[in-house]
Amino acid sequence: MTIVGGAMRPDYSHIYHAVSELLEAGAANKCLMDSILASSNILGILFGVGVLLLVRSSQQKRQTGLVGASCLLAIGIIGLLITVFFPMEPRHLPMTYPGLMHLILVGVLFILSILTPVLMGIWLKYQADYAGYGTYSFISAILIIITGVFAAVMAVIESPIMGVAERLTIGANLQWTFFIALKMYTTDK
């Protein structure tokens, strides 16, 4: 999505700009970018439902897994809310209610992005088919924390590499989601 959106905006820099700037109020191609990200969030919601159903069928550490899967589901729902109702405000303009909600919900997403691999990691440690994936989830959570704090600092100081810092956090989260999804898909239940 960001590659396509960035290519469509000659003034957009993946190094400097936030991903949300592709979707901010008044952004070029906003409708297209909203559609792509909304579709991605809907797929995230469906994945969250699938993980929730998988965890419900397990016996070990079921409660922890249910909370972790619910966090994963919440990430998709909140991402969809941000996309549809709370776009980022253009930089250096007065804050509006949608812009404030964008910042608050992005903060909630960051917390959920840490809680999800931690809670799912606890559940995965007790699942015979997922040897090593609990530890992998804990390492991923640490990576999300480190890159997330770095991205927040880069945003606050308006660093010229803020876009890179944000993408490191997104990448840390997406790699965990991808490999967990791949393992769940290839594991016979």
C-alpha cells in the first residue's frame, strides 16, 4: 500500500513521511488509499477471528490465548476505525477531534501490538505444534517495543528519518503476524 501510495505522490518520502500521511485529510488519492488499507484491516479482522476460533479449540492456556487473539482482532477493528473515521491531520495544522482520536488510537494500537505477541506467545508455548513460537513471539514483542519507542522519539523531534523509524515498527509487527499465520496455516489441526 505504501509503495503504491508513495509512487502516486511525487512529494511523498518513505524516509520522512508517516504512512498515515498517505491517508490524511485532503491527501491525493485518499479514496484509493483508504480502500486499500480498509481491505487490509478487514483481512486482519478475519485473521483475528480465525485465531480466536483456533485458540477456542485448544485446551492449554486457553484464557491467555483468547485474550491475545482478542487483541489481534481489536488491532484490525481499530485500524479500520482509524482509516474510515480518524485520519491523520496534516502536519502543523491545528488539531481537530479526528486528529486527536487518530493519535490516541495509534497509541492503543502500539500497546495492542505488544500485548498480542506476548499473550499469544504464552499460549503458543503450551501448544505442541508450535515449539519455539512462544519464544519467537516474545522476541518479536521486544523488537516492537524498541522500534516503537524509536519511532515515537523520531516523530516528536520531527526527525528526517521518522518514516523509516515508523516502518521498522510496522515491519516488526508484520513479520510476527506473517510467520504466525504461515505456521497456523501449515499446521494440521
